[in-house]
Amino acid sequence: MNKQPPSICILTTISNSIKAFYPGQIEALMEAGFRVSVVCAEDAGLPSFLPAGVEYVPMPFTRVYSPVHDLKALFQLIRFFRRNRFTMVQYSTPKASLLGSLASFAARIPCRIYLLWGLYYTAQTGFSRRVLRFFEKAVCGMSHHILPIAHEMVDYLEQEGIARRGKCTVILNGSACGVDLERFNPALYTASRSLIRRQYSIPEDALVIGTVARLTGDKGIHELVDAFAEIEREVPNVYLLLVGRQEEKDRLRPQTAELIQKHPAIRCAGWQKDPVPFYAAMDIFCLPTYREGFGEVNLEAQAMGLPVVSSDVIGPRESVENGVTGFLVPPRDVPSLKEALLKIVRDASLRESMGLRGRERVVKMFDRKEWIQAMVKHRLELLKGMEKKS
């Protein structure tokens, strides 16, 4: 009788997470002998993105709380897991992780892996924080293995009583997937600086502060816009370039949305399938997030030679070397954010040195090819451990 190849099911809430974080990973798992299935919310274009031979199963996932849709998705997942009997199931993003851990636990999947890309509850308060913390602890409890994407997150999980250190593994230096250094290479995008600036009516000699993020409150967009408005009153010829869009939850305050729309030096490019040319049009990158798993966009920006200003929270503390590749500031703190940005705005030599050091650091520590090799090695070691027990 031929032995069946090991199978792994990958769950995320929406397809954008697959497109952003899984290029190269799925192919590497298949080359290592795994049969791969992908589960996320319906996206008619996803099958053409996935490698040949990957099974895509759409599920009625939503990013917002919806009891009817969530229960429907949960029961569909349980039936799907029981029918397919996967060797491993791995899940990430809040909704997919909660439903995926419950369903794979109910279906007795022998290896349940939680890719912990962020602690959503840490940016909440009151009852919402308590409920979301309970769900986080439940997901960790139902998982055999937890893969935080930041080393500091392991300490935090243990201190909070959410998960044991022995359950946790961080791949290399952290990150959800590392950086594709061949793609995020500033030498390939020298022409993009002028093209993007012309497209969005930004002067060639302007200094551009930019971000690539969902335009939501917890990404610090309120603070970024307010800090920029103050900077623009003090410094001539400075612009803000926002690459991202609003979403169903955590929408921007009306006054922030109005300022983005009406300010003469703010440009909103919306969501972009390929953000790399937009990084090339920036001089400084800023992600003043309230909470973050790691800060993949901080790595991408540094790979593109940009100094970065981000928040002094778990995740960004490992994606940015404070004072060397950028600055870390307290979240929700407009004066501190303004001060850090102004230091870089007013010092061209500082911008250049931080940008160079940022690129060097990403090349040394976050090469996607090395990260993928380590990830595959980890899954194969789990598989070997399962075979020894059987």
C-alpha cells in the first residue's frame, strides 16, 4: 500500500494574507512533500495566484463579528477537517485562528499550529479586552504549537498566562515571512520615484513621509495625520503619502478622514497591489501603530533604504533598531511622533545613514529565502516527531 503524503491546511481570514505572506512558502512545502490546501474567505482570483496542485476551499469568513456567519463557517470547517483528515492545520489572523483552532480541535487534527501574527486584544480596553484575551488564551490552549513572529511576544504570552514558553517557537529572527530582497530592491525602482510623484502631483524636490497600512485607528493613522499637519505648518515642501484603504471595522474619525481629503499636502493612493514603487517615492516611512505582530512593512521600507519611525511596542521593537535604522516612539503620542519625524525631516545625512543601515540589517537578518528554509525545516521536524510517536 502506498503511503499517503503528509497534508497541511493553511487558514487565513481573507485572501490578502495569503497573497502577502505566503509567496514562496507554499511552493517550498510542496517541494518538501506536503499536499497543501488553502482555506480563506471567497476570492475568485485566488486560484490563479496559488501554485498548481493546491486545493483552495472558500469559507464564509468575515473580519467583523457575525454570529450567524461564524457558526456556519465553524460547522463547515469541522466537516471539512473530518473529511480530509489533515496531518497538520495551521491558522493565522484572528477570525481564522479562532474558528480554525476550534474546528481542528473538534476534528482531532494531530498537529495544530497557531501562527501568532499579533495580539489584537492588547489594543483594546474594558470588556472587549477581557473577551478577546479569553479567545486568545483558548486558541493557544487548543493548539499544539504556537509560532509567535516576535521573540518578545514569547515573554509576554508567558507573563500574561496565555501560553507556556515550551509551546512557542520563533522562526530565525522573527517576521511572518521575511523580505523578498530581489523584489524590495531600491536599485530597481529609481524611475518609480518620479513616476509616482507625477501621478499624485507631488513636487520632485518635496520631502515625502509615507505609510503602507490599513487606514484604521489602530494603525495610528489619526496620530500620523495630526503630527503631519503640525509638521507641514513648520517645514515647507513636505507631503504625506498614504497607501491603504479604510475597512469595515475601526474606521477613521470623521475629522481625520476630512483632513486627509482636504489637506493640500496629503495624498491618498488607496490600496495598491504592488506597493514597492510607492516606497520608492518616499523619503521617510512611518507606522505609528497601537499594536503589531512584527511590522512587516517596516522591514519592507528598510529594505527599500528608508528610515522608519514606528511605535515602541511588541513587534516594531524588533523590526526597527531604535536610533540606528529609525526611531521608536510611544503609541498614541502625537508630540513624540512629530519630534521623531522632524529629526529625520531636518537632517538629510541622518536620513541617508538610517536608510543604509536599515537595508543592511534586513539583508543580514530577514532574507525570505533563509526564512522559508527554516520554516520548512520546522514543519519537517514536527512531522518526524509525530512519526516517532505513532
